[in-house]
Amino acid sequence: MDPKIFREYDIRGIVGTQLTEETVSLISRAIGTFFVRHGVGKVALGYDARASSPGFSRGMCDGLNSCGIDIVLIGRVPTPVLYYTLYSRDVGGGIMITGSHNPPDHNGFKICLGTQALFGEQIREIGNIAASGEFADGIGGVESEDVLAQYCDEIRARISTGDRRLKVVIDSGNGMGAVTAVPVYKDLGMDLVELYSEPDPNFPHHHPDPTVEENLQDLISAVREHKADVGIAFDGDADRIGVVNENGRILWGDELMVIYSREVLKDYPDATIIGEVKCSQTLFDDIAAHGGKPLMWKAGHSLIKAKMKETGAVLAGEMSGHMFFADRFYGFDDACYAGARLLEILSKTERPLSQLTADLPKTYSTPEMRMECPDERKFNVVSAVAEHFSNDHDVITIDGARIKFEHGWGLVRASNTQALLVLRFEADTAEHLEEIEEVVGNFLLDLNGAVPLREAVEAARKSGDKLALADALTALANVERRPPLTRAAALRTYSEAAQLFHELDRPLDEAWVLRHIGIVYEYLERLELAEEYYDRALAMYRQHSEDDLNYANAVRYPAVIKERLGKRDESAALWQEAHDRYRQCGIEAGIKESATHIEALKKI
Ligand SMILES: [Zn+2]
């Protein structure tokens, strides 16, 4: 069995290779043994709409029964319904079989002991039991229960809508969200427009992950088209919510939390409210300004739920859309309920959703950025960042390093689940945001070996050797241009190099650098500027022609950008020229790519 399936927050893997009938049998007996060891005799079991889920559910029943565990089988449900069963039925834990928002060939198990989701050490304990092969012995039974209807009734009973009739678009992404949200929201009197309500394990329309902007495009269009008041999206197993306002603008988790916390604080004036470490400073400030006690905590739904229990917090939320209400609800993450709370708030005001947070100070922030970093290094990088910046900044190290700057903050944290650093930045102006990103970005680059490149630049600068300096600058900029944080620095470094090559009258070197300035602008989605630099580079090649790969590339890049800018004729001519040049230097990939584009541009 692949030990990698035992992850920080769940057991998860690819069906057919990592998760087979055999491994599920082992996993289920390991989970059963874990429950026996923790004094649990009866658990709830639910599963999502994935093709492999019903089979895994049968395997799980057999395995748990063979350890002497009784099962309350609640069938195909969204994850929050499983959580609900933990509170409403006499069970000592539960298992949800779901791949959440992951691709169709993935599946997994979210496990709860009591009402708390397992994480870290407890999941490793199950892994160890599975590896040992020493399982508990016994005889258990299965009783089926329909919890779904009661769950829907209870949410309806706990929500009291006002007079305003709302038009609501919901996008379940062919996941499990509609199973509960459609009947509940209809009963709450909403005028519903449904997108992709039918559970379909192949997710034919888009991935059911509302943290990815691309996945919200259909929802945004539908909200605009139907002039709806709000759009609500769910992730695959409906424990995470995504929201767009009446203008089609996305509200990320922290902005949504501002709306929820203001409401909750009306009933619980000095309540503790938890936001994870990636949330905007405006959330924490807003909670305090409304009399609440803001608490910043680690990202991860299991960790948040544990902290809520410890602190008695009445509300918590994550950027990812996990929202936890404990004021009039059970405190677990439930997107159907969170959506209902938003509808309740909106139905009692005449103001559009966009106005509810219009008074927040405007800040500039990046989305969550990911930077690859090997597992064995990522925590060391975070420690080095914390140590370096704590010399002259406040650094919060609850989860990663959140560095406080005069005009904003930057976060560098190690992903618990992937070989990645997760980065986020926020500041009061766009300029300050860029500054903060660059300061942190430069330090990360230095950790990654950029120090000698900077030293080479300094040495060349001192020596007065222009060519050596231009070369050293180019080498540094080549490294700066890749990570998202140092692209502004790369533009400056390349520009200085271009100027030097110009003074040295080395047009082909200058052209190479100009093309790479274009590449950085293209990364930054500033297409007109990219086009300008590509054109300049190409003009220089034309004048000082050399039949080599650099020339072919100098033709290719403007061909790409002009196609993106809709300049089809110019693009087609350039692709033809690139094609000929790639042929001359025998570059297969270039020949193929250009041929494809020539064909595509001929059509239509
Ligand atoms: Zn989920």
C-alpha cells in the first residue's frame, strides 16, 4: 500500500492504483481498529457521487463490521450531512467517502472521531495500523437511515428569511451540493437558477472547486444574464462555498467572513471569531471594530474546528470557502448552510450584496500563489524567512511566516499536503504591494542560490567592465523572471542589461534581452507591452539577420502575442516565417507548433 495516501487531513489517492478493493479493505479494517482502540462501537458512513464510491462503501462496511463496528449507513450525501449525523445520531464517529473537488479518478476518506475531524498524528496512527496488519476482530451490523430529509428540514427551520425575494444562481459543478441546497433554498422562497445540479462523477462542465476563478465563469455569466442578486457555488462534496455578487465579482472567503461576522456579532457582541492566516488584515480589523475578538489560526478545516472547540469561537472561516457557524448551528463546515445564512442576510436588506462590504478600506492583495518547493526543504525555507524578517519586522508564525510591513503584510507558508510554498500578499496601495512582494521574493531567490548572481553583478559594476555587467545582469534577470514575486525586479534588471548591450553596440544580445522583457510582460498579462518588445526585438533581428534558433524564436513570440490580441493576418504571416526558420534549423517542436497555428488561422 502506498503510504502517501495517509495525508494531513484525510486518506486520499487515485482509484485503481493507490485505492483498490484490496487497499480499501485494509484501510477499512485499520479505521475499524482505530475506532475500537478509541472506545467507539458505532459510526456513520456516507459517500459522494463518484463512480468508485458505492463500491468503496460496501468494502468499508465489510471491513468495519469485521472489527465489530456497527454502521449507520446514510447513503449518497454531501459531506456536511455526514457531519450532521454525528450530532443527530448516537454514533461515536463517522467516515465520509469523497474525493471532494479532486479529479474523477481520485477518491478518499474523511474520518471523524466523535464530532472532530481527524488530522495529522491520528491519520498516521491509522496508517501504522494498516501497515502492521493487526486488526480488531468482531461482528458488526449495518442499519440504513435517511438523514437527508431531516437535515434539510433542520436548516430550513434555523433560517428565517426576510421579505426581499432573491434571485439566486447556484452552481453545484455536478458535485453533491444541489442535493441539499436546491430543496432547501427553494423552500426558503428563493427564485433559483440552477447550473449543473445533477451529480455526475465525470464533472463534464467544470471542476467543482470554487477557489479557482476559471470554475466560477459559468456562474458569473449566469448571474449577469439573469440579473441575479447572488451566485453561489459549491465544491464537490459541498463543504466549501464560493460566492459572486450581483455584478459578477467574486467574494473570497475573507470578504464573506466580514459579512457573516458583522451579523453574528449582533447576537454575540464580544464573540471570538477565527480567520485563517491567509485572510486579509481588514477581516481581523473589522471583527475588532465591531466588538468581536479576532483570532488568527492555522489553515485546514480540521485544525480550525479543533480551535473553535478550544476557544468557544462562534464563527470561523477560510479563504478556501470552508465556513463554520457555531452560533445557531453545530460549528462544522457546511456550504449549504453558509449559503442559507448569506441568503438570510440578503433577504432582510434592500441593499445589493456589493454594498454590504463597500465600507471596507480598499486594499490590494494577491490571490494565493503557489511556488514549488521540495517537501524536505519547504519547512526550512519558512523558518529562514521567519528568522530573517523577525530582525526588524513583526512576524506571526502560527502557520508559516506572516510578516508585517509598514503598509501591508506577506505570508510564506509550507503546504501541508503538497511540495509547495503558499504565498499571499496585501497592502494599502498597488505600489506598496509590489514592494512587499519583491522584498520577500528577493529573499526567497537568495535562499534558492541567487546570491552569487547578485555578487557577480556587483563585482562587474565595480570593475567597470560593461560587457561583463550586461552578462551578469542578464543571468540574474533570467532567474528573477520565473517566480511571480520578482518579475518587476526582472524587468529592471533586463532593462539595464539592454541599455548596456545597446551602448556596446551588440544588437543581437540587445534583441535577445528585449524579447525576454516581452516574455515577462506576457507573464504579467500586459499583452500590448509584450507585443511592443517582441516587435522591437524582431526588427533588430531582421536588420542583423542570423539564421539561428534565436531568430526563429524572435519571430515566434510576436506571432503568439498577435494571435492572442486578435491580429490574425499579422500573426499568420509571422507563423509562416517562424515555420520556415524552424525548418532551417531543424527544430521539430517549432515546426509542429507553427504548422498547427497556420492551420488554425486558415480556418474561420
Ligand atoms: Zn470539499
